[in-house]
Amino acid sequence: TGRNDFQINRAGVTQLTVDNTGNVGIGTTNPSSGFSHAAQRLVVGDGQGHQGITVFGSSSTSSNIYFADGAEGSATYQGFLNYRHDLSQLKFGAAGGTRMTMDGNGLLIFPNGGPPFTPSAELEIASALPAIRLTDTDLTNHFSEIERAGTSLNFYSRSNASNGRFVFLGDNGTSDTEFMRIETDGDVGIGSNVPSAKLDVAGGIKLLDNNYLTWNGSNT
């Protein structure tokens, strides 16, 4: 062409273009124009209707897309997508290792790498100290965590340099109802949102037969 592009045409319609920068367009004749400069090496589609790329593998093998920053060792697969057709399993890789696996059972995340086992729940996080953190970005260092540490399941609530509180709510679809809270000093309120003792119950306490409360070693 006038731009020194290489093109393949069929019935007068351009099917593939290699432009003068080496970028390839399938369905477009200007892969270097308008698209992100970080993703112009291969542009597929003409902007009309459905577009896609299919990787066609056998039912007993895997299909892959690799992201390399070198030509040897793990540099050839620093990031990757791997689909195991025989296991119906999709793996997501980063830093040269599998970090997330998804199959018909659910989603498994192991951010530090891990054994090649499959998820046993809809969402499973596997590491030496697995945790989920919820962060409020409107404030500084306000977050909550659920962490599994050995035989313990730990719950954390932080409000910057102070302890955070825990509040347990019900939701009927219209409004919230508070059932229980643990205040920042450790006081627990059941039916009371301003607990003034280690256990502050607004309502009755029912004990079944042969059960009792204990004060300083005395049973009642």
C-alpha cells in the first residue's frame, strides 16, 4: 500500500494487514491507529458485531497463553492463562507460578503459590496464613480481616491506631436490625448498642434444666 503495509485481500476486502511498524491487524487495516500503544502488536476485529479469538485444543491436553519477559526459564511464563481441557480447569499465573485456579467446584486463590490441588468450595484461599481484608478507603487504616492461623480462626477490626468494633446485623430487605456488638474496649452488647459491662444484655437470659451461672465459684 502507499504506507508500505503488507496486506492479504480476498474478493477485494482486506483480511490481514502488517503495517510499516510491524503491527498486525486482522479485520482492521490500521492496527497502529487509535488503539492503546501497549497493545497494538496484534489487533483483532473490525468493531462490528461479535469478535473473538479461539484457542482450539484436544480434550486431553491444555491450551495456553503465556506472557514472557525473557527467552529462558521462568521468564518465558511470568504470567499465563492455562486451561486444562481434561480437568475443565482454568489457571491464572503471575510471577512464574499459579496464583489462582477455577473449575466447576469454585475458585481457589493461593497468592504465594501452592500445591496443584483443586478448590473444594465456591471460594477458597490457600496459603500459610490465609486472610481476607476489607478496607474502607474513605478513612486511613480502617479495615477488617478474617484470618486462619493454625487451629484458630481470627477476626480483626482496626480503626487507624485504635481497635475497631464488631457489629452483627440482620437485614430484612428494608432496614437493618442490630443483634449484637463487641465494642472497642471488649464490652459485649446483646440488644444494647451501648454496652456498659463485659456482657450487657437488654432482655432475658434463659437457662435450660441442670444449667447455671457462676459468680466467683458459686453456682446459681
